[in-house]
Amino acid sequence: MRLPVVVLLTLVFVNSALASRIEISSPGQQAIPLALNRILPITSAHPEIAAEFDRVLEYDLEFSGLFRFIDPASFMRDAGSLGLQRSDVDFPQWRILGSELLIKGGYQLNGEQLTVDMRLYDVTSQRLLTGRRYVGQRGDVRKIAHTFADQVLEQLTGESGPFATKIAYISEQTGNKELYLMDVDGHGAVRLTDHRSIVLNPDFSPTRKELIFTSYKQENPDLFRKEVYTGQESRLSFQQGLNISGRYSPDGRQIALTLSKDGNAELYLIGTNGTLLRRLTNHYAIDVDPSWSPDGNRIAFVSDRLGNPHIFIVDIHSREVKRLTYDGRYNATPAWNPKSDRIVFSRLEDSIFNLFTINPDGSDERQITFGGGNKEHPRWSPDGRFLVYSLDDGRGKSLWMMRADGSGARRIAAAGDRASHPAWSGRW
């Protein structure tokens, strides 16, 4: 894979009354009036570049659920002005339209080098909130747009957006289950493995650009590690029996997984070099699908130790196990929000899997997906605001994203991609 060349040259930040009063508790609950002006050429025009940039930026900001876009048809003379300095902007024109925020930008292409200047303004106070210049290659248009969208969210909420990150997933396009990587909006899919076997359950390292996953490449379900850009790959855990559902700890120093080397599926911790550290569970039941708490002290997992599969939590220090879910015939694939004490999981009810969230003390359980098709394998974005999951509607498996409250669902990988088991990277 080619590492995108996007160089950040400048950063301008000015505090404002708007930025200080925005407090986002859940995506989709606020709608800040935003005038998103089209990006303008600094020198010669390249309409295809401008159109792609505008499309990606609007896609990201709309999905955030934080904005109400001012109709571009109502824009006035200042919309055609390239001036990006505060003194160049005719703020009264934008205020008349009811806008509280304004985004303006310009671009130029010199050979294959692309330069993009972007600005975010507080219209009410007539102040610059943030401005950045990006330099990359012509093919980095989407990357730059995603990166600026992340910066907008960081400026307004204090937490960067997830749009310049990656999604790993499993696809059967080749006839085998292989590991793929793509942008969060479904573009730029690249196949990472050629095992010609069964690959399952990817997970990203929080500290390096690498993944772990289970593969039957050598017939046994072994845990593999793969560096994304070098392509280097190695077997990490190859105990006899299962080596499945590997999950990195938040600090990237340990991996929780299920091993059946002693005859039963139990949770273990291993080092990042594959060294067996310790056993976490000891029960005749099957214990699978570990997911770490943000502080790295607890792990949610699935067990049928009390009958039907339910979600449990184990303290990694005391090894004390507590039951989390009590309802439903089948509860599976928990994922702990990386930023808060909220766990998402899939539950089978009325012959359909839907997604639910719950506090780690078992309170405030909420169903967040509805309707037909099985929704499974949920994973959080690194900022904890969004979810990716797989949907099987009987015609094929596809990948979808939505906000944490269940709103704004959109497909990012079509059913024809036969996609499942998504994992969301950290900052890329």
C-alpha cells in the first residue's frame, strides 16, 4: 500500500464563544447552522478535484450529526470570493442566512502536488476558529478532506473525528474469506491477505499500523499479525486448538484471546510477541469474544456458563467474573466504547440479531437498531461517537456505519462485497 503523503504546514487557532459553548453529549442531538462553501481554485481550476473534495467533506460533516447545512442556493457574493483572511470575509452576508459557522477553502495543483488551504470561522463573533494548509499529491484529495473534517470536529468538541482512520473487514470476494482494508466511507478497498483459506476477527493495534487476525492458513485456527504498509506477516499464537478473537489492550502491550489448548475455550492474555502470560477464566463453559475496558482493567466477553450465551465481565487482576446481561436468548460480540463506560453487543430476539448498548453495571440497556436483517459484530470508532457493524439481510452481507445513538445508518460496503467482521482503526 502507498502511504498517503499529506503534509500539514500551518495551524491557526483562535478561541471563540461558539467553540467554548458547544458540548456534544451524543451525535445527532445538535444541529449547528453551517455554511459549507465550495472550495475555490487559487490558480487554474480543476473541477474534478474540487467536486471530490467538497463531496467527501460534506459526507463526513453530515454524518457527524452536528450540523444543519445552509442551502448553497441562498449563498451571496462572498461565496465566490477566494479571500481566506478574516478581513476578507463578509460576515454579515453569512449572518443574514442564519449561519453560525462558515467553512471556506482554496486549492491549487502544481504538477502532481496538491495544496489545500481550509478555514473554519465563527460567523457570530467574526473570528477564525482554525485554519490549515495541506500539501500532498493529486491522489490525496479524499485524505485531505477527511483530515480537515476531523479537525473541524476536534475544534468544536475537543475530540478529533474518525474520518481519516481505516476499517478492516473480512470479504469473500475471491471465494475465500480474506482480510481487507478501506477508508471509513468505503473507498480505497485493498486486500491484505492471500491465505486462500478462512480469515476471521481482525483487530488493530492502538500503537502501530498493524493488525491481528485468526487464519486457518496452516489448517489450525492460529493468530496472525500483519504490518499494513510493509506487508510483513507472522504467526503470533499457534497453540493446539483455537487461537481466536484476539484483541489488543488499550496500551497495545497485551492481547486477550480465546485458547482451547487445554481442551476448553478459555480467555488468556498473551504478549505482543506471542508469549503466554496468564489464564483469565477457568470454567467448563465456552468463553469467547473479549473486549477491553478503556482503562485496561476489565474485559467483557461471551459465555454460556449459565445456559444461553450472555455477556460477562472479568477483572483481569482479581479474575472475578460478573454477569452483565440477563435478557435475550443469545447475546454476542461485545465491544467496549474506548472513551466511555458503554458496551455495545448483538442480541438475538424474534429470530433477528439487533444491536444494544448497556452500562458495565448492567443499567440503562438500550436497543439501537431495528428492522429486518441481522446486525452483528459492532465495533466503535476511536472517538466513541460512531459504530460500524455487519448486516445480513438474506441477500448478502454488507457493512454499515451509524452514530452511537443508532441514527444516521449508512452502508459503506455493498452486499456484493460479502463483507463482515469489521474493525475500526485508531488515528491513522
